[in-house]
Amino acid sequence: MRIAVLASGNGSNFAALADFFQKEKLPAEIALVFSDKKDAFVLKRAEKFNVPTFHLAPKDFADKKAYETALLALLQREKIDLIVLAGYMRIIGEGLLTAFPKKIINIHPSLLPAFPGLHGIKDAYDYGVKVTGVTVHYIDAGVDTGPIIAQAPVSIAPEDDLTTLEAKIHQVEHQLYPEVLKKIVMSKGK
């Protein structure tokens, strides 16, 4: 199975996945890392893991459809079987959804359906919940509305601030995402 990781930023979830794939002997590989930002640190992280990197700037295309058509062509040329979003800050359009049905997964820093969107950690913290968490889900046409694959809770302690909560969430993300991906890869082999 050939996996593409799409990311827009730091790439800590990619690094956790790449490290996991180096240790586990799975019938899959992270075949490429793609970013919509040419300076995204995830591209440097990918180079350290010897994973090919690609970048397309949305501003270089007439519209979102043209951008996604180019991205789709890249993914098809590279024979990608599964797309893993790891901090990819763009909404996936109809073209990719149609080409990769139930083959695009995302990780979100809350227990969906609670606190969807860009600020899941802050929104949960500001709301005052005592438990939040991490969700891995399939992508659909909505924002953080696709079918849930797995969730893991994270308790918010009275002494937690936003920084400590973010660290706790990221630690759980780095454990949950590789395990979910392993289950997906192993289930495809059956």
C-alpha cells in the first residue's frame, strides 16, 4: 500500500508516522509527503526520513478545482492508495473525494462531533470540558464530519493551561494515528 501524507505545517504527526513505519514491518510505505506551503517544516522532516516531497501552491492555479486536479494527477501518477492528512489546512474537494472514496483519513484534536474546525483544542479548553481527546476519521464533503474510525480521550486537569493541553493532545495523536494506520493497512491485506 502506497500512502501519501498531506500536511501544511510542522509535521509532528508525519514524523510520528514515519518513525512508526521504520520500526514496524508493514506491507505499506509512506510514498510521498505533499504540502500546499513551500516552507512547511514537514517537507524538511520528510527529507530526513528519505521520503519524496512535493509542493503545489494554490495561488499558482486559477481556482481550487484546477489546484486539486493537479494534486490528483500527482497522486495518481505516484500510484497512491491511501491519503493521510496530518495538519493539512485545506478542505478536500469533490475531485479528490470521488477519486479516493473512504481512502482519505484525518486526525482531529477533539472528540468529534464536539469542537470541529481549526481550533478544536482551544475551543474545548475555553468551553471548560473536563475531557477532550483525539479523533481519527474518514474525510467526507463536510468539515470534520466524516465517519469516525477511532477516538482516544484526554483528561483536562485543573492545572492544565492551553500549552500543556496541546502537548497532551499531540502525545495522544502521535500514539493513536500510527495504530489506526496499522489497522487500516493490515485490514487491506486480508
